[in-house]
Amino acid sequence: MSHTPNAPRFRVRPPANWLNDPNGPFRWRNRYHLFFQHNPEAPVHANVHWGHVSSPDLAHWEHHPIALAPTPGGPDEAGCWSGCVVDDDGVPTAVYTGVDRHHTGVGSICLARALVPEDETLTDWRPLPAPVVTGPPAGLDVVMFRDPFVFRAAGRRWALVGAGHADGTPSVLVYDCEDLTDWRFAGVVLDGNDPVAVDAFGDKAVGWECPQLYTTASGEWVLAVSLWDGDPCSTGYLTGRLQPCGEAGLRFEARAAGRLDQGRDFYAPAVLQEPDRALMWGWSWEAREQDEVDRAGWAGVLTAPRVVDVHPDGALRVVPAPELALLRAAEPFVTAPGGPTPLPSAYDLTVTAAGRTTVSLLRSASGAALTVLLDPGAGTVTLDRTAWTRARPDGSAPIVVRAPADEVRILVDGSLLELFVGDRATVTERVYPLPDDVPELLVTGAGAAVTGWELVPPTHE
């Protein structure tokens, strides 16, 4: 794997070249499997395959051969794009977007079966020769159609598909797919005219990509969508209920909604529904110039796994997966505020504030600092990385999160920074330190408590 400066070492990314959306998180024979959009030949978004890793514990990941590759002359000849993996009567099955060489933004829904289900590594896959859905349903004027997500509700198996319509309205379509080889269109589960969605997302998106759905112990459902305005824009969530619609369909009734991640470098999350929790990974793209990406030889990383749930008020609850503690060194490198403390390239840091507290993480040669400001009185946490610019049009301005502000957890792995504001908000940003920058922790504020661990390669007995 590339060890260019500030390259993440503990989060999922291929040894080289391109990564984008996480796909098909899946639990099989006591191993977690995670797939991802991958160009095996260059660090650019083209020639899309499915890369594949697996883990026994969400901390130590093993790389496997490419799972899905375009089939010459097949429905996926121009790319095996996003989708999910499900257990179909004991056979792990990938359900994904196939794009042929004639596509105009509209994909088909394809299947691939694991050839040896008894093998916990699931390294051999065989695509079915024909798609199960050749394109969008007639009569809806759909111009964007991709990213199937299969789930169970009301005693049946269903699939969501992300869509955009010719009039600029985004939507999520739903299919009955109890038989994975026989899909029936069952309506629009939600669209961008929903008043809760309009209040939360506005009307900028013309398509909703990568729809994901999970349920909580209270019976509430969470629908995550990636907002596409011609380019990846941001991510949102809606909480509410799934209700029967018509004779044989479903409708999502939203009661609350918001930004899924407050940062600028998070997109296309994928969810794994487990019996007692739901896990989520997102894609963090590169926020640097392409010539720097070319020199590094890799692009894209997946976030740490997050446990996602819902608060009683309908807001999202997000915390790092507890298994991430397996990556911590045996002893913390800091246990109390004090003078400047050198920071490793990868760490797990928790700060609790009794009052206004500033956490400085990086210092430039000019004296500028990358800071996290906790202000419990104002109910805000502010990430200021202004001195470390991003090569993307949305810039590098400070990000202010309005949430209970007395505790943050900061996960840093090279250039990937993930900030958790209590269990109410997350901020994912890419920060690329310069050679003269000093990674250094300095916490200023009366009554602050700090604990930090370096991340170390996991070991197994």
C-alpha cells in the first residue's frame, strides 16, 4: 500500500489507484465484507470495478481480489457501479448498477452471485448475463436511475433505486423484489417535493443517489440520500415511518431531516443493518489538486465505521463503532491538558469541556493553527482549518456545528479528519499538512479533560 505522507493507514482504501462509493457492506460467516467503487489502473474516476476487503472485527482489514469487473459486451461493460450485497437463500448476491456503452446516465440493475458461498472470504463472483431491470419505469420521465439498495419490510423484500426526473425533481423509487430475479415497480417512496425534504435540503439536488434505509429498535426508519446536482453535492437523512401505499407499495413519511455529515468531504454512505444496530461507512474524496493525486498514486478513502441510530426528537444519532478501540495503543499518549504534546499521524482523541475550550491540532510555520473550538454556552463546535486550503469549489471556511458542545471525539488517520460532536453531528474533512507543519496538541480552557490514543496496527492472538 502507498505510504505517501499523510496517507490514511487504518481506514479502508485500496493499495493504489481510485476509490469512491462504499458498496455492499455485508456480514457473512463471522466476517464483515466491504466493497467499493474502484479503478484498478489509475487514480481517476473511470473504469469502475468493485474492490473488496473483509474483516473479523471492523479494525483489521484484509484485501481481496477484485470482486466485480465489467463484462465486454455485457450490461456492465462501461462499469460495475454502486449497489448492495444480500443473502439470497444462502447465496451472497451483489445487486448493482450496470452501465453499458450506450448509457446516457441511466443504468440497469444487475446481479452477481458468490460462486463458493461456503468460503468466508467470498473472493469469486459470477455476474448474471442479463439485467433484472433494464431501465427506469415508463411514464415517470426518469433521467437518472442507479444505486439499488435491498431491504426487508412488511414481511417482504424490497429495493430502493435512486432517481432524478426531467423536471429536476429527485426521488427514490421502490421495487418489490421478493424474487431477486423478478422485480416489480411499486411506486415512488419519497421525492424532493416532500415538505420535510424541502426544508432540510432545499431544491438544489436534481437526483438522489445511493439511497440507504435502516430501522431502529423503536421502529423508526432512517432514509439516507446523497444529493446530486450534476456533481456529488452533500448527504442528507430523513427519519420517519414506512407506510403501505396503494395495493402493493410503500411510502416514506418523514418527520425530521438534516445533513448527514456537516463536513465537505463525505458522500455516498452505505449502511449495514445488523440485528441490534446499523453501521455506516462514507466515501471521503480527495480535496487536493489532481497533479498531487497523480504523484501519490491513489485517491479516496472510506470513513471509520459509524453506529447510526435516532434520538427521540428524530435527529440522527451517530457514534464511532466501539470496535475502533481495538486500534488504540495500550496506553494513551495524553490523559490531561498541559503543554504542547506531539501528535502521531493517526490518533483517537476525546475532549470534554466545562467551558469555552480550544483544541489545537496542527500548527503551520506561519503560526496559523487548525482548531476545534467547543463553546458549551453557545451550543456550538467550530472546526477552523482555514489555513489548510481545499482544492474544491466549496472552499475551506470554518464549519460551525450547532449541537450540545461539551464533548467531541476526533479521529485522525493521516489526511482524514472525522469530528464527532457528542452523538449529534459529524464533520468529515480532508486536511493535508505541509512539510513544515507541526502536528501538536494544545488544549486551552478551564476544566477541560483530554484523553488520546495513538492508532497502532491491530494484533490477533
